[in-house]
Amino acid sequence: NPKPRLYLDLDRTVFDTDRAVLLWGELAKHYDLIPEACMMDRDSYYTWPVPGTYYHDLSRQLEAYGSFPEEAYELLRRSPLADGRLQLPYTAQLVETLAPLVEMTVLTFGADDYQRLKADLCPALKNIPVVTTLGDKRAVLETAGDCWLVDDKVPGAAPPDNVRFVQVAVPGATVEADKPWPLCSNLKEVKEYIYDALH
């Protein structure tokens, strides 16, 4: 019997996107950058490929500052930030518990180079393939057959019929309750829910 496929979102699901200011602090050790100014400036580098959905084009921002994105990403991959501090709690346990039971893939929206950097800063995702998209995740999911999705955001108005969706809400997120899918407050709950469903 083939293992079910599980798609795992990256930003605010396993990667602590709200602490990305730490990336600028690390880069400021190598480049003439002021982290707070870089953070203030990043709205100028948001790109909106789909209505209502944007991504941060970090490479374009780095180039505007005269830095080479590939070099900067390599510095970050070799930095102390790669020790797992930017992965959300229970990421490692979720992967360890479910990896033997499912085909796990990271499915993430955003610029390919920056998304792969974020995944590389999560040690728990070391052997997990990463699929990036600048379009609607539903387009990927609808062709995936029966699968699971763990994400902090609902794909579109509702997940496609072939998807068993588990929503994880990071602290402080506003989420509509009373939906037909489970809502978990951390990845430990997600892990337990999916583990039980597979047994």
C-alpha cells in the first residue's frame, strides 16, 4: 500500500516567519546593513502575484543594497541561525513521528530561493523535498490525489475535496473557528491528530 502524501506548509507552520528580523541581524555581521531599517524597508519588496497573497522578494531587496543573494543565503545556511531556533516548536517531533507513515513534502508559496533558505534553516526538514509555487496552492493540491495538508492558512475558500486539511494556528493568529476541519494550536496536536487518523 503506498504511503499517503502529506504536504507541510513552511511559513508560520514550521518556520517562525515573524522572527525573520534575526536574518538581518546575522547579515549585518557581514554587510553594511541596519537590521531595523531593512525590516522597515521590506514592504517595498513585497510582490503580489495572486490577489490577496504576497511574498517577500528578499533577493531583490539584497540586490538593492548591493549584496549578492546567493552569497548571503550561503552565509545564513552556515550561521548559528541554522541550529533550529527558527523552526516552530514540535517540528522535529512531527517529522520524526509521521515521516515513516507518510510521503512528506514541504509545499510553500513564495520566491524559490528564499523559501529553500527558510527550509534549510529548519534542521527537521533536512531530507524532505520542497515544492515552491508563486500561484495558488490549490492548483498543486488538486492534482495530488488523496493527500493531507498542514497549513496555517486555508487554501482558497476551502480545501479541495481530495485534501484532508489540518489547520494550525500560531499564537496570536485570528482564525475562524467552527470549520469542518480540525484546528490545532501547535504541531504537537497536529502530529497526534494525524498519527491517530493513520492508525
